[in-house]
Amino acid sequence: MSKVLVPLAGGFEEIEAVSIIDVLRRAEIEVIVASLDAQKLVKGANGIVIQADVELKDVDADTLDMIVLPGGWDGTYALADDERVQSILKDMDAKGKNIGAICAAPFALNKAGVLKQNYTCYPSVEEQIREDGYKGDSAMVVQDGNVMTSRGPATAICFALEIVKKLKGDEFYEMLHGGLLATYCK
């Protein structure tokens, strides 16, 4: 079974985090929701509280197949400043493991030095990353090597479906794509 880490930091974008967690679990992918500290109740950007499964310090990064960062500016800055998150990103990239980020979160990938040439993110965030390689609205999801990025809240289901395709294959993707009525993702 594939194992994906979704770290949550205060101020995360709820639609993105929940969509990713939900779609991946529907695909029978083990999702570990981790808080950055001992406070397992993490408040999102819009005041919704999500309970993490574990603290990040208790996650064995060697067992992971992928890490996926939800956006939201406060959460993104916290992920970019957290030494453990940055270390996991660098280690997974060095091993060629899958990395994903949506909305503002490619900023945290860039800080770790793992963001590849081609990417997308929430409009205006590219100004804090780099204009070169930014694909804007030409695609909801951009894959470059082992890194997958997406634009924002409305693209979260499409992003999660692309993660499913990458980790579980076309059959799971097609099954979920149809069941979720996500025809706009193609």
C-alpha cells in the first residue's frame, strides 16, 4: 500500500487538505496527517480545525512514497520554516520519491531546493518563487520529474486524482474520476 504524508500547519487551506486526504483514502492509499508539533488539533485558514493522526517527529520518512503539502499562506510559511519538513523534502527528492504541493505551498518546495523547472501555483505566488518555468493557468496540475504542483482550492480534486494516477495507476484514477463526477479534470 502506498503511504503519503500530508503535514498540516496552522493556516493551511482546508479545501486542499481535505480534498487530498479524502481522494487518496478513497484510492486505498494510506494517508498520514501530521501536525508540526504536539498540538494535534490544527486550525486552518478559514477557522476549520482538523485533527492530525500523529506529530511530524513520529513519522518515519523512509516508509513514505510521497509527501503532499497543502497551501494557505500561514501554513505554507510554517512548512517552509520547519526544519523537519524541509529535511523530509530534501531527503525524498534525493531518493527520487514523489513530492506534491498546491496553491502557495510550492514556495516551501522552492525553499527546500526541490521545486523543478516547470511548476504551477496560486497566482502571484510565482513572484516569490520565480517567473521562469511558471505555467500559470495553462494546466491545473504540472508534473516535472518527481514533483507535482497545482494551482489552488478549485484544482484540489484534480490534483489528488493525478496523485492517485501516479501512485495507483489509470484504473483507480478512472474509477475515482467517474465516481467523483470530476469531468472538469481532464
